[in-house]
Amino acid sequence: MARTAAPPRPRSAPSPRSSNQSRANATQLYPTKNDLPESSRINAIGLLNQRLADCIDLQTQCKQAHWNVKGADFIALHKLFDEINEEVEEYVDLLAERVVQLGGIAEGTARAVAGRTSLQEYPLNLSSGAEHVDALSDALAQFGRTARIGIEEMNELEDADSADILTEISRGTDKWLWFVEAHLQGESTFKAE
């Protein structure tokens, strides 16, 4: 019986630069033939893991709203929040897979996310549609902002592919923010210039 070779063990690399990173552990880097400089990959992995934590947090906030919304707009909001969750789940995969493509380890456990997310905590005592719309629009706006910051950071690292992923995520997040905010907007809130 032929034995297969064990996969290469990741090597430790210096911690990535990130103003939001609270963990001091070294980035694990697997060998790859990706031609981005190692230092750029290390930094990108740290930054992408930050966005991954935010994205997973956003996804759980969408489900919190989906499960707990009440009121006259229940069915419309229940469905909307689930649609947003499904797309955010795709963003989670895009970010995690990009980390791994760069030779890193995607850090998406609940504990890693809780320790790293930059999003505000979602209030657990909400029930009305308006309350969930307000809270989820805050989360979407925060996440959209961090995605745009991530685009700039990836451009500085000359990682066009990661910047492109974050651009796609930013564009989608803005679309969902529009859908959610439309429930707060009406003729009485229109501001003429």
C-alpha cells in the first residue's frame, strides 16, 4: 500500500500589520507559487481575516434579524433578511478562499470572529421590523465602509485580486443597504436640495 506524503506544514511568519488586529499570533503561511511578494501576502492574509471576521459577524446579524423580526412587514423583512444572509454567506467564502489562495489559514471560528470583528454588537432585544431594519442597516453600512477601506489596503499591497473581491463585496453590500434602508425611507423623510 503506497503512502501519501503529508501536506507541508505551515511556517510562521511575522504578524500582519493591521490596526484592528488584537491577536499577536504569527500568520501561518503555506508554500505557494503565487507570485505576490511574501510580505504582501502576509499583510493581505491578516487584513482579509479581519474582513472575514466582520463578514461572518454580519451574516449572524442577518440571521438574528431574520429569526426575530415581528410586525406588519414580517414576511417581506423575513425574506429580505434571509436573502441578504445568503449573499453574505457567498462573501464569507470569497474572503476565506482568498486567504487560503495566498497561503494563509482562514480564521472563521466563532471565537476568532468574536475576538476580531469590528462591527458593533447586534442588539438581542429587538422585535419590530423598524428596529431590525435600523440595526441591520447600521451593520451593512459599517461593513461596507470596512470593505472600502480593505480595497485601499489591498491596492497599497498591489493585490489587485483581493481588491477586486472586496470591490464586488462592497458593491453588493451597498445594494443590500439600499434594499434595507428603503423600508425606513418614505415621503416624510425625503430631503429636497
